[in-house]
Amino acid sequence: MRVLGACSLGGAGHWIPLAAVLGAATERGDDVLVVGPPALADMVRSDGFTFAPGGEPPEAAIAPLRDRLAVASAADAAVIGNRDLFARLAAGSMYEPLVEQAGRFEPDVVVRDPCEFASAALAARANVPMAQVAISLARIEWGSLAVAAPALDEHDTGLTAAIRKAPYITRFPELLDPSPFPTTIRFGGPTGGDDRPLPDWWPGASGPLVYATLGTVLPHMAAALDHYRLLIESLRDVDARVLLTIGRHLDPSALGTVPDHVHVEQWVDQRRVVAEAALTVCHGGSGTVYGSIAAGVPVVVLPSFSDQFSNAGIVEGHQLGRVVRPEARPGERRPLGPSDRDRITAAIAAALADTSAAQRCQAIARQFADAPSAPEALALAFAER
């Protein structure tokens, strides 16, 4: 079977779930081609896949939308992200290069990142079966389709309905993520990636490892350095070894002097880090939150935009860590700032001391691990093929 994998903007959080399913296709002997933004090339190839560049919007077009996400209301942010950025701007740039690649590859099926809509339009027009691989909670992705629908139906009438009917493949267990998609297929087991131990960046130190990250989108925002400096200050008095990743877009020297127990890297495969971490401190992106929980690691969530507030609610509701939200008047949106520093430090210390949160994460991690394998999920999604 010839499998076309399609990934949109968003980096590792969008690619890693897709890679697990595409890896299953490769293992069973399928021919897999991945099409995505050129910036994704190194990551995809390092995971062993054949990559063909698609199109992506110019940074000058993306930047204003991305910077509005952090201050817009929840309703406005949903329109900016789902309709304006992914369904119109990104899909419009991706469609023609994707059609060209597909014409040469002649896929039997399409497996897509839920935010990559050009591949859904291609599949619908060519009558090629498709499936999407979740990057977030099912109810969030179902609702995102409703928001994006006006733009999606510009690509192809009925495209929203076709996406909703297609198999929905997710690693998230039903306990955390009941799904409205009629064909929901859950899988677990290994996600692949680099499983080497981390280097000893803290020689002589033996405290717990805290993984601190703000994902792959925020580093491109205008206020990124302010967010990282706040995070560093919040970790200054925490008795732990800290690994802070800031993304390839930023130069670590821009952060200035950091405490001795904080080691900064642009990029480390998350799957390596959570295998050793005692706690993750993050913005609340789905890939980081659920990747940590799947490894049995509690999280401290500092939500800023998009689905981060919903993910924070899951963490809070299931007592899987701590959440620090910006303090603001009703209807007001503001990012976390220096006045929140002590609250963040206290949340990190409390989460490190909370053995019950770790136990709950480990119990949920067993649900992740006990789900059907990725090859089984892929077989179910395309049984007729």
C-alpha cells in the first residue's frame, strides 16, 4: 500500500503522533511518503522517512496571526488558528505542491495531521481513503472543524463532513478523551524516536530532572524571550536538575546568564527527556502534556493560547500536576508575567513533592501502553485496503 503522510505547520507536536502511525505503515512494508513544510524536512528524515517538501506561507503572513493568538479571546483565537491560519493560509500554500507530489506518488491512502487540510481536499477530490491522527483532545478537534468549516468548504463542498466521517486515530485514552468522531481508533505502545540516555549536563548533581519547554510555536512569537526569562526565574530556586529547550529558532545566548542547575538546549527529542524526568513544566500543548503523562510524568501547565487551557483543565481535573493561569479580569486575556513568578515556583515545588500525582500519571500511562498497537490501529482504519 502506498501511504501519503501529510503534516502542516506546528513542528514536533504535529509530527510525532503522525510519525508513530506512519512508522507502523513502514514496518508492515508499505511505501510511505511524507509531505510537509520545508522546515520539517530534517525532523522527518531523521525519523527515517522519505520527505518531499510542500508549500508553506511566508513568515510575514504567519507572524501577525501567531502573535494575536496569545492575546485574543478564546473564540477569536479559534478562528485565527483554525480558519485563518490552517484552513486558508497553510492549506492554500500546501495544495498545489501536494497535488504535484501525489501525482507522482499515486497514494492508496492519506494519513494526515488534523491541521493539514490540503491533503483532506486532495483525498476527497480523488476519492482516496483518509484518516487523521490526533494531536489534541477529540472534542477540541471536532470543534475546530466547525470553526474551520467556512474555509474548508471553499476548498471542497462537504469537506468538513468528509473529515468527520474518516477514521480518527488517537493515542489518548478514553478516560481523558471521550470522542465524538464516529470511527475513533485508539492505539498505544512505543512512539519511536531517540531512546538514548541524556548526556550528564549536571556533573555531580543528583536531584530530580525537570523538563521545561514552551513548545515549537511560542519561540516564534515576538514575546518569546520574555516567556523564557520568566520560566528561568521561576526555576531559579527549585532544587532540581533542569533541562530547558527553547526551539531551533532562538539562540540560547539571547537568554543571558542562567543558573548553574539549568541547562539550555535548542532541541532534544522529548521522548528521550520524559523517559528520565520527574516533572514537565510546559505551556500546555497537547504533545507535551500527553507525551509526559504517557511516560508517567506529572506536569505543571502555564497555558497561553489555543488548546492549552483545555489541556490544563484535564491536568487539573484528573490531578495530574498543577496549573498556573494568568490572573486577569473577566473577559481579559494577558500572558503570564513577572508578577506570577512566585506562583509558578510554588506550583513546581508542590508538583515535585506530590507523589500521588506521579502515581495517577503512571496509572494512566499503563492505559496508553495497553491500548492496541499502531499497526493494529492502521489496519483497522484501512481494513478495506
